Amino acid sequence: MKKLVKGNEAVVIGALVAGCDAYYGYPITPASEIAHAASEYFLPLGKVFVQAECETGAINMVFGSASSGLRVMTASSGPGISLKMEGVSYLAGAQLPCVIVDVQRVGPGLGNIGPEQGDYFQVVKGGGHGDYRCIVLAPSSVEETYHMTIEAFDLADKWRTPVFILTDATLGQMIEPIDIRQEKIHRAEKPWAVTATPESNENLVTSIYLDFDDMENYINFLHDKYRQITETEAKAEVYGADVPDIVLTGYGITGRMLRSAVDKLNEIGIDATLIRPQTLWPFPTDVYRKIVKPGVPVLSVELSRGQFIEDVRLALPNNKVKWYGRVGGHLPELNELVNQAELCLKEAAND
């Protein structure tokens, strides 16, 4: 069934198809439609919807429901994500699967409600305290937002970890058709869950280990799991020339715009390729190293003053990686991106 929906609504539809049991949230622009749609769709289906008293309350409700084995999610933006970060650390520390959607807006501080990608460090590197990671997915269309939401629940259960979906104000408000199909729900067994049954009486959901050796062993266990995630779950879209003169890279809405720039460059005789990470953690380093040969210039575009580019540079130590971006709520136009790519090529030729 085809349906024309906003990106924010696609999140909720994807969650329902994935078998999400509960949504806890607090309204904040530009993510509010997620809570609105959840309140409309969840309750008639016998699922849980709670508008919490605050963002902190919402993330702790997620902790409680996830502990009982439910598929659960929340969503927010800007300062709301900041308020959730203590809870995210607790969720990661207790290995509790859940899905968290960050509809990025302009910051720091109150900023404004336009699109930006300034939450990259906070979400991808871990904005809460301690030594942990969360899987981070980055859609670039409403359709992909829908499918990645379904995927997020499966990944969360598979690896017992929080999974972020990183969108932005443009993707959240964009209206596009999605193809809604009844998917087979892959519900993992959760023998660790606390379910108020005799079988779960001995289960303990915790992130506290007072003995230093026990704590070290547990952190090492978590990071062995993160290593396995890195080896198996990283992915990216590659589009354009097989042997590029220049590589353009960006994620989310920026990656979508770069696709048009690649088409334009190829039209004017410049062999260009797009690498668009679909997972931001784990970062698809191997894809970059396979596609980008040493010496090929790279233009990294993002809606921030340079966060995503750090991972691109780590992936490509033998290439010159140039930053370009817009902030404050602005999106770059096609001619800007093409001009920056041509400038990047010119600078590389003069080196």
C-alpha cells in the first residue's frame, strides 16, 4: 500500500510494522509529529503511548519497558536529546535494546527549528557519560526512514543495544510516498528480561559493578560486542563513476543533495562518485578505502562546521579531504556543491 506521509510519520509507521510495543516521548519541534502520530496510531492497536512529564522521564520509561522485554522507542530534537543522554548511557550500560530518533535542529542552545547536522558528535560518539557505543542509522529519504526504523528494532534486539536514527528537520517535515507492507516481525528471545514471572526471578538488569575487576571485565565484554558490530553492520550507498576523479561524501539529507551534484558533475565530464554512509556508527571505513584510491580528492559536505569530516579523514589518511557546509538552518544549493567540487579538484591539481 502506498501512502504519502511526512518523514516523522514514517518513523511511527515503521515502528508499528516492526512490532513496537510502546512509545514514550515529549513534544518538541521539529520532532513533535512523531509523538502526534504515535498517540493516534498506538492506542487503537492496544499499544502503549505516554506523553511523559519531561524528556528525562520519557527516557527512563524507555528503560523500564525495555527491561521487561518490550520493543520500545522515543524521539526528540536538540535540547531534548541532551536531556535524554544520561538515560542513554544507562540503557547502553545495561544492554537494553531500544530505538531513539533524533530529528536534528539548529544549535547550540535554543538555536532554531531549521535543519542542521550538529548532533553528530553527541550521538555518534556517545553524548552520555562512560565508555559506550550506540548503533546510528542515517536515512536520506522518507522511504528510507520507514525501512530504517524497522531495521533499527531488529538491530537493537540482535545486539542488545540502543539504536539511534539520525534525521533532521528537513527529512522530518518532508512529504514523500512510502510503500507499506506487512513485514515478518523478527522478535528475538529475551531470556534476560525481567517479566514478573517465576522464570525471570533471578534476572538482574543493571550497569553497576562495584568490584573494579568485574567492571573492567564487563566493559571489555561490551567492547568485544562493539567490535563484532563494527565488523558486520557498517554499510553505505555508493553512486556514480566506477573510477572517480573526485569523491563527494555526506550523510542524511546532505548525502541526498550530493547525489544530484554527482549527476551534474558527470554530465559536464567530471567523473564523480558519492559515498553516503547509511550507518554512522559503525562507520563504513572499508567502503571508503575500497572506493577512494590514494590521491583522489574528497569533498565532505555536512550541515555543521566539521564533525562528520573527522571520521572521513580517519578513514582516508592518504587523501586530501576538504570540508564544505552550511549552518544556521540553510541547505546548500546544487550550484554551490558543483562549484565546491570543481574548486576541490582545482586545489588538488595545484598541490
